[in-house]
Amino acid sequence: MEKILVIDDEKPTLKMFRLTLMAYGYEVLTAENGQEGLDAFERERPRIVLTDIKMPGMNGIEVLRRIKQIDPTAEVIVITGHGDMDLAIQALNLDATDFINKPIQRHLLEQALKSAQERCRMAVEHVREFEIQQMENAVVITVRGSITAGHESQFQSCYCEALSLNKRRIVLHFLESSAVNGAGIAILTQLLMESQKLGIDVVGVGLSDNLKKVFEIVGLGKLVPMVGSIEEALS
């Protein structure tokens, strides 16, 4: 049974997560504050952590930062209040897997957990994070991993190869395991603006609802409009 750690200072929230995650088949570890959570993480080393952002004492941002220092491969999902997009973006910049808002919606929790599980699988199996597929009038770049500073060279290499094929359109196909942080947004912005200068149309598909919000806030939504399916992206 896989372990998962939940850190939250509200006991009713911990109880809700315990019952829900046990039903999903996890062995659930809980902590009522940031330091207790870090101690549990160092002791048990779960692959997935959920942490509230706003807690007395050590907040969730610091918990995330310190967990990533201990184990950069840990998948950390942060729990935010509705409208706390600045904190959510800050968490993504620290390589959080995803964020979910309170009150927790089960389908969004399931999506975040599925993404974390897939990223864990990719790390174990050394799956390629970016791949290109040449179509008749387009090039599809499949994004399975993270567009971050640490993956900049890999993504740029893949994107430049797509540009060199001289197709009229590039499709960015984001899978559930994909993630983009602040550095990734800067990388994408640069490459998308270069595509515009070359007259190449770029569309996206599959981006999570959370990342769509982030893209709209930072202005990427204008550079890479999202469509509903890969078929629509290729039409």
C-alpha cells in the first residue's frame, strides 16, 4: 500500500482526507503543522505529499521548499484557498506538482493524484518527457513532463526540431503528468514569440484547468490558444 502524507492544521480537513485517500487505497499519514509534516516526511519518505499553504508557524510554501531540498523527486500537491493564485504560482515555481483549492472538489483531487502518480512512474521508468510527431501539416509536441529551468535544454531542443520541419502549425499536447512553472512560462513565451515571427501557428490541447488559469493570468493564453481535442488542433 502506497504511503501519502497530508499536512493541514484543520483536524476536520485531515479527517476528510484520511477517509477519502484510504478509500483510494493509500496508507494515509497526517500532520497538523509544517514541522510535524517535515518530521513525518523524513521518517516515512512518502512519494506524494499534500500540504495546506496557509498554516500557523511554518507555512506550506516553506514546507514545499524544504521537502524538495530533502527529495527533489517528491510530488507535492499544495492546497490553497479560493483566489490564492499568487501563492499557487509561487508553489508551481518551487516545482509543486499541482494545486487544488478549498473547498476540495473530488474530481480535482483525483486529477492531481493521477498526475502525481504518473510523474512517479515516469521517474522510475525513465520515460522521455518531450516527444515530437510529424503530421501532414503540423508537428505535435507531446509534453509528458515538466517545462522548468531544469528541463529547458530538452524542451528547447525538441521545440527547435519542430520548427525546423517547416510545418504551418505546432500543437503542444499536454498530458496529465505535465507541469509548467515560472521558468517554463518564460521559456514558452520566448519560443512562442519566435514562432509568431516565423508565421507558425501554435495551439495547445490537454492543459489542466489549473494551468489554463495560470496561462491566462500571465498572458500565455493569447500566444497559445487552447482547443478541445487533438483532432481539433490538427484541423
